[in-house]
Amino acid sequence: MILLAADGVANQEIADRVGASRTTVIEWRGRYEERGLAGLGDKERSGRPRELDHRKIVAETLMPPPKKLGVTHWSSRLLADRLKVSATAIQRAWKAYGVKPWKAESFRFSTDPELVGKVTDICGLYLGTNEDVPANAIVLSVDEKSQIQALDRTVPILPMQEGRIERRSHDYYRHGTTTLFAALEIATGQVTAALKPKHRHQEFLAFLRQLERTYRHAVDEETGEPVELHLVMDNYAAHKHKNVRDWLADHPRFRVHFTPTHASWMNLVEVWFGLVERQAVRRGVFKSVPDLNAKLRAYIEGWNKRAHPFVWTKTADEILKKANRPTTSNPRH
């Protein structure tokens, strides 16, 4: 306020810029004119000085509650009763120190002994820095989204209107489930998909045969040789079944890259599955499994017309550094 006033800015404009009232601006300008910089400091406040020690409150918060209370963590009211202070005082201390006893996050370590190698390998595929992969190779992110439910509402949905959001009943009918197999082409965002009633190795093997037919004519323009197909997959048992391994051995054009254990998030097709869930499934109404399948096929067809690649930005070093971070300081990785 004082600097703007020194530049000749009017009081009302100063108030608008800093989000204060014109009266507040005049008051602070007056304090500065009377006492200079000293006038901009806090004045002594009336009343009894605060006796509560926030550090003591936080220290008590970090200790587990007594077993006789039967609770897993402190609430502001329980701790206030124990320390003989107000719940508001507890909340102020928690806010000052960023303590949130009511919240919890989960984390999981990857115990894969080949963690470094797999992370480096897959990041290299996404970033184009993997020297073992030819430049013309096609990279496919492959997985299945299982147990997609065909849910039908008990009463018709009330559509969105001016001033009203869409409304639906909370109860529904279940008409069965389907499984969506998908292979996301990293370079283009195009998706090859199949809908199956189950997600066993038999269905996965049929999907691999579909991929072989889809990319049968993908050849190098100079040599005429088929280009390699590099598949990124997680460690689901169906992906490692003996019949699947035998088929892959008979089709050396397919090269498999497994994500580390507990790191299926490194499979980029999971991002696309998230779009399917939000844009086609979550708010959908399906009278039967065939109806669900038809609407999923329509979504896939529409997606491939507007497809775009998902850009991977994290390097292997960044991921490994975060994965090895001590859990005592920050458990997420």
C-alpha cells in the first residue's frame, strides 16, 4: 500500500489492487506518515498473552491416544478434553504446523529385484532413448480393464437443465460385467481393443492374435521387413501363462517389457482407461451387457478419430529417486 501510494496511485485503486477497503488503505498510510516504518509493525494487543504452546499440542497429537479411548487417532475434541483447552485452540495448532490427524495416505514399495532395469527400460521406450529398440519399432501399452459393470438406474435420469445439474437415483440394477482389452499405440494414441466376457489367459491370447492381425502389414519402408512390436504389460498372471509365453516365443516380432511389481501405473494405457471410466462408464446407463459393449465400441471408435499420444515426461532417474525416498520424511512414491 505504501509503495503504491508513493507512486501516486489513488487510495481506491490501491484498495482494489491489494484486496482491501479504502478505509484500511487510509489507516495504514496514516500510520506510516506518523511513525515511518515502525508504524507498519503490529501494535501490542490487549488482553492476556497467549499461554498455549502449539508445540506441546502437536507433540501430544503425534502420540497415539490411550487404549482406553478405543480410537485410532486424535480428534480436536478428544485432545481438547485431555489438555483442558478449547477445540478451536487445537485446530489452530494443527493448522500452524500442518498436522492432519484425520487424514492418512497409503504407499507401497516395489520389491522387484529388477526395479532399476525395468524402470529404465520402460522410460526408454516412452522417451525414445532405449538403444535396444529400433527407431521404427511400434510401442504398445497393453492391459485389460476387467469387471466393467452394466448398471441401469431404477428410474430415468433427470437431464441437466439451466440452473440444475443432472440428477439420478442412487439405486440401480446390475446386468453383468464385461472386460475391455486394449493396446495403446504410444506414438499416435490409436487404440486396438476387444471386449470379452472374462479375462483369463485364453482371452488375452486371443487379443494377442488380434494385435498380430492388426499390425501384420506394418513393415519397414526401406527393407520391407516387419517392424518389431514392443508390448508394455504388467505382471498379471494371465500375461505370463505358459500358453502365452509359448505363443510369444513362436512370434519373435513381439517383444515384451514388464512393469516392476506394484508399478502398473507405468503402463500408459491406464491413463486411457481412466478416460473411458470418466467419459463413457461412470455416468452411463446400460440395459444389458450387449448394450454396454455397444457403447464402449462407440467410444473407442470416436476416440480413434480424435486420438492423440500421451506424453511421458518422467525420466528413470527421477522415478527411482522418488521411489528410494525415506518413508519417514514422505511416504509417497
